[in-house]
Amino acid sequence: MNFLYARAWYSKALALFNLKNQIGSEKTFERALEAFDTILEVNPENSVAWQYRGNILRYLDRPEEALQAFNRALDFDPDNVSSRYLKGITLGYLNLPEQALEAFEGVLTRDEKHTGALYYSGLALKQLSRNEEALEAFTRTAEFNPENLKAWYYRGTILSVLGKNEEALEAYGKTLTLEPSYTGAWEGKAKAHLALGRSREALRACEKALELEPSSAEAWETQGRILKNLGRKEEALSAFEKNLILEPRNIKNRLEKGRLLKELGRPEEALSAFENALELDNSLIEAETGKGKALLALGRYQKALDTFRNILEVDPSSPEGWEGSGSCYLALGKLSVALQAYEKALSFGAENSGILCGLGEVYYKLEDYSRALEIFKKALKLDSENLFALNGKGNSLCKLGKYREAAEAYETLLELDYESLPARYNRGVALSQLKHQEKSFDEVLESQFQTAFKKYVELSRESLDEEIKDENWKYRGFAFAELGEYNEALKAFDNATKRDSENPFPLICKGITLICLRKYEEALETLNNAEKVIYSATEAEKPTNSRRNKEIEILSPIKKKYRLGTLRNAKGLALDALGRYPDALDAFESARKLSKNEKITCSGKGLVFAHCEEWEKTLKAFDEILALDPQDTQASIMKAFSLIRLQEFEKAITVLKELTTDGINSGLSACLLGFAYFKLEDFERAIEAYRKAIDVNPKDFHARNGLAELYFRLGNNRGALKELEASIAEAPENAFSRNLKGRVELEEQLCEDALESFRRALTLDTENRRLLLWDSYARYIYAEISLEENSARFRHMLLAAAGKLEKTAILQRSQDNEFKAYALYFLGLFYCRAHWFQKAADKLDECLRLEAPAEVKKPAALLLNNIRTGPLRPAWWEWWLDAKTNRLLKRMSFGLILLFIFSLLLSHPAASTLPIISWPAFYTNYIFSLIGHVS
């Protein structure tokens, strides 16, 4: 009876468990456990009771106690198959596969067709990497129970591990027949297809797996490998990044991410990926190698060398370590050491195309051009598509005077990489019999890069071959443009256009050059002509001049798309500069659809939105750039600028503090940081940031203006004036600096100086109505402080100030009611002080009819009331006009007026005068770098 009672509790608990009622099932299992404990107290040798007790403890997640219970059951009944089976499952749960396997073998000895024991013994064998035995176990399970889909699934995984992928696909097919939405089977199928070289089938299977389970880390990894195999590297990178979100400690995929970033030409991000992998496991040689190569690509040669030395300390025979060291020594100009390193790399491993390229470059720099050519040819036998080897071969042939063969080498390179502008450049050099060697285009080698172009421009004039000269004009244009000599570049591209009118490329370059020269209308016309040429170009080769057998370049769809993308980006910049913002946005959007380089198009759109003061859209545009390249400093700064304009100061500070910049970018980010802290009233940090900006660039008048305004706010007028004088010395045409200087001088009661400052500010910015208010107010204060109230000069000064406000006709045109109300109030006050009471009353009455703030309406109403009751109560005017009495109250009144003006007029240079209009120059130069630099 007690046994039935206990089993009833057990059955109820099991039912609740299956209904996922965790709390109810736990309580009921506890009741069942108490019931079986009662039975065991009476009959401690009841093996079935011990079996039930063990299973209850297993459900209660107390596996160690469950294991003891199953052992007691087997002590009393060694043939209790169920207890032995449950013991095996518990041991598996405790990650003790060998002991679990022993338990399952005990079950199978007594019942060879026990499918549960067969299945779980297969899992244990799989965990122990005894794959052949695991395969047999899963096969037998499927034979005895063909409906066991997991048996088919694991059979497939084991077959894949054993390299039997066709059989694995059959097993996965059986699984999916039983359960079409089984994600693991789709993943397994994708891996099997990939192993068989069927990438497209693999991708379809993997996409199905992700459709069923988007959070499957393994599926994202598999998709990354498939896409990489298909050459879709950006998509592959995205897949691996999604895997790492789910599995942040997956070292293997961090390495894969680093390799992809390096292949995509994003060494800074690649470096970060390899360093992250090393944080997880600092003994990874592959991660160290990737880190070294990334540092090398970034031009950080000494750090790269240190990294490769670390590899060699661990493994002195590492070919990768020696190859990397050789590349570092080569970059550092230590040619003999580089030669030894490359030779050691070859001695420790099989011949490698990359190592041979490094070795060839060493011989080239040692001026042993014949040996260099021999090594480059050897590298090309191992890898016929090695671009570096092709370029090295061309360079060596040039040095040996074999220019035709060199040109062929560059042509072969261009067939492999159409957008390889260095190859086009070097081809021009080869045809012009120029000395050239390839260099990395980065900041470290900028001076050498400049020297190479200057040498090219110098030597290109010596070319006498007419056909070469035609091509050379284009490359001379590139050289001049990179040197910043845009007028000379324009002449070069103009010559190239005249000699080959059917080729749109020189026209595009000419248009970009005109943008750099700020000739935007002419640039737009040129780019439109280039677009017409592109669309009218034929797909067939034909001579452009009967006297010269010169061939027009075939405009394939790829070439056409690339050139149109470049052209429309340039058009976008020109239209933006002309203030044709909707047309500029259309141009950038069109470029986005044509070009793979979304950074240029997003940057252009961001600048347009900034000029339109659409800061939400500006923010979105630069966020898109940062999604593509989180290290883009310009985009980060513009994002912070947008956040500031949106009054999101804390967010702006977060962005700016994460920046690691140098030079002008460091100064600009510090200036913005100072403004953001200022708006948050964190004055100490604001001062620190502004001073940093000035230290970086002492000519930064924006930072000086910001610091001056901060000092003014804190009452440090002398400090403010010192910064403003330095600011004005750097930017005499900046109206804000002079206006702020006038405000400080006014507070110091230097009224004449203030009047001069406001006069200069108005001269520089005639449209700024707030400057007019400041000027009028300064005249009023000057009159009150410096002149006798009843004097003719006093009246003249006040009427002159009022006349300035009247004469500009601002009041008639302005839609700014707040500004209009302040101006009318001042006019009323000025006329009142000049004893023109009727005119004062008219102005104050007009002020009160406007929808204006109470801060101005209240004193206007009070003054109007006193004017209208003045003849009956002259004592008020006697009080007001008496300069010898009530001085404290009068000063308080002046202070109130000053407060009114400050609340309306205060602005800040960092928010209002940052030169974002000059930023298109940065992106214009970037376009040039994409189409004409040496790399």
C-alpha cells in the first residue's frame, strides 16, 4: 500500500514536470521522495524503491545522491537493467563518459536491443572521440528504432567527422524526413556540402538552419566559412561577427575575423581582432602572427618586429615568424638582416610565394635587379595571381630597361585587379622609362609617397613618345593633385581630356580637381560631360586617331559602374558646395547604389544634412559610416558634433572620449569636448579640454573663443580678453570673437572699446541682428555712464542707437517675435530716456501686442504705464532721470536689462562657427586617393 502511495506521488510529479510546472513538480517530487524514504526505512533492501529514489533525485538535479541510490539498487539487484541504465545517464550528466559507457555496456550485456543504452553509449563514445564505435552504436540504434531522429542526426555527424560526407548527407536526410525543422540536421547538411566543395548547396542549407534558429552560433560560423569560400568576404565577416556576439570566447572565430579584416584591407580592425584572441589565450602563435602582419600593414614596424620576435622565442623554426621579421626589417631599411630572415623562413618551410616576394624586394632595394626578377618569377610559378610579385616583376624589368615586358606585367596585374590604381600609375612609369618602386600608402611613408610623385612629375616631362605622353598627362594630374598643386593638376587632366576625348576618366579627374579649386559650377559642368561620355561609349575597341593606333578603353559594365559611382560622389560634393542640397543628396544616393565604397556616399550625405542643419539625419549618416568602420575619426567627430547640436551633450562626450586622435583631429575633438562639458556646467573639465585643443593647435580660434566665453562666465574677464585677442590675431574676420570681446569690455565698463568691437563685428556680419542689439545696448550704456543726462550728446547718443534699430527695417521683416519684442522694448527705453515720450509709448505698445516672453512684456508694460501717467505723476520720471539719486536701484535696472539681452543673445563658437563647410575637402582628397595614389 505504501509503495502504491509513493508511486502515485511520483506519477503526479512526473506529469507536472512534463507540463513544465516546475514549482509544482518539485514539491510533488519531494513528497514522493519522502514516501520512498519511508518504504526504505521499513525495507532497506528494496532495489525498486532505491531505483525510484534515484530517479526522483535526478529530476531534482541532485545527481550525486541519485548515483548513490542507483548503486544501492544494483547492490541488491545486479540485474536491475533500469537502474543500470539510469546510472549511465546520470554519469553522462556528471561528464564521466567512461564510467557512463561502462554502465551502458552492462545494460547491453543483459539486453542487446536496449535502444536507449545503444544511443547513450554512442554519445559517450563520441565524447571520447571513439568515432568508429560511436558510428556502430548510432547505426544499431537507428536499425532497432528507425524513428529515433537524433540517432540518425548523430550518425550523420560521426560520418562527417570520418570524412564520409555523402553517407552523412543521407543520414541528415533521414533526420529531416522525420523532423523537417530540425536545425542541427540542416547545419550538418551545410557542413557536409561544404566539405564536398558544394558551396552553393551548403549556403542554402545553412540559410535554412538560420531561418529556423537565428541564434545558432554554430550556424553563423558555418555560414561564415561558406561565404568566405565563395569569396564574399564582407558577408563572411558579418557572419563571424554574429557568431562572436553569441560566443564571445570563440578564439577560432576571432582569428577568422582577423584574417578576413586583413584581407579586406582593414588592418586596424584586424589588429583588434587578433589582440582580442590573445587576451583569451596568449599562447596562440597564429594570433601573434596575425597581429604582427596587421601592425606591419599599419606601418608600426618596430611593434610588428617585436611581435614576430615573440613568435620566434616560442618556436625558433617558425617560417611565419621569420617571414614577418624579414618584412619588418625590409620596411625599416635593414636590408641585410631582412635578407637573412627571409632565407631562414625558406629553410624552415616549403617555398612560399609570400616569402619569395619579400626576398625579391630585398634584392630589388639592394639594386640586384636581375636576382630580384628571378625571384619574382619564381614566386609567380607558385601563385600566378600574386599581385605583389607581378608588380615586382614589372619594377625589376623597368630597372633592367625591359619596359615592354614591364608593361605586360602591369597589364596582367590590371586584368586581375581592375581597380589597382598603383598598377595604372606604375604602367605609366614603365612606359615613360621611369624609376619606381612600390611603397605602402599610409601616414608613415607619406613623405616618401610625396617624393615619388614629385620625381614622377619631374621625369614625366622628359618623355618624348607621343602615346606615352597621352597616358602620362593623366598620371601627372594624379601626382599634382596628391601634391596639392591643383592648378597644375587641372592643366594635366585638361591635356589628357583633349588628347583622348572619348575617355571619361580624365574628365572625372578634371571635375574633382575643379572642386578642389572651389570652381563648383565649372566642376559640375565637367562632370556632366563626363557622364555623357560614359553613356555614349561603345563596348568595342576602335582607334581614336587614324595617325595613331591608339585604342579606346572598353567600358565594361563593371568599369562603367565604378566610374559612375566616383563621378556621382564628386557631383554630390559640388552640388553641396553650391547649396543645391536636394540634388546633392540624389547624387550621393545614386553613387551609393553604384559604388562599393559606402563611406564616401554616407560622408557626403552627412555633410549635406549638416549644412541643412538636419542633425538627426546627420547623426544617422555618420553612424552608418561608423558601422562600416568604427575607427573612422572624421565620422566620430561629426557624430559628436551632431549630438551637440541635438543637445545630447553626455552622448557627445562619450563619443569624443573614446576617440584616439592626433593632430588637427585631436584638437577638434578636444574643442568639442570642451563645449559639451561647458554646456553641462562641468567647467573644470571644459577648461582642461579647451586648453588641450589650444596646445594641439595654438591657432585654433574656435577653442580660444570657447575658453574665453567660459572665463567670461566665471568672471575671469582678463583671461577672456587674453584669449580673444589671440583668437582675433588668428582670425581677424571672425565676427563672433569681436562680439564676445565687446561683451567682456562692456562688463569691464570699457565702453569705447566695446563700441569699436561691436562696430567691427557688424562690419564682418551685417546680417546678424543680435549684433545690432549689442551695439545699440553698448551705446546706451556708454551714454548712461559717460555723459551728462541732460546734455545734447546724451540725447544724440540715445537717438543714434534708436536710429540704428529703426534704419535697418528689421522690425518690419523679422518673423522672430522674441527678438522683435526686445528691439521694440529698447527703442521704447531709448526714446523715453531722450524724452520722446509719444514715440516711446508707440514702440512699447507695439511690443506688448506681440507674442513675446513675459520677461520682456512685464518691464515694457511698467514703462508704458509710467509714460502714460507721467504728466500726472512726474515724481517717477524725476526719480528715474536723477543721476545723483537711487544709483543702486538704477544699476539693478541696468543689470536686469543686461540679463534680458544675455538670455536672448548668448551663443557659443563651438556650436555655431565650426568650419564644417571645409570638410568636403577631406572627402574630395579621399576620392582622389582612391583613383590615383601609389600603394
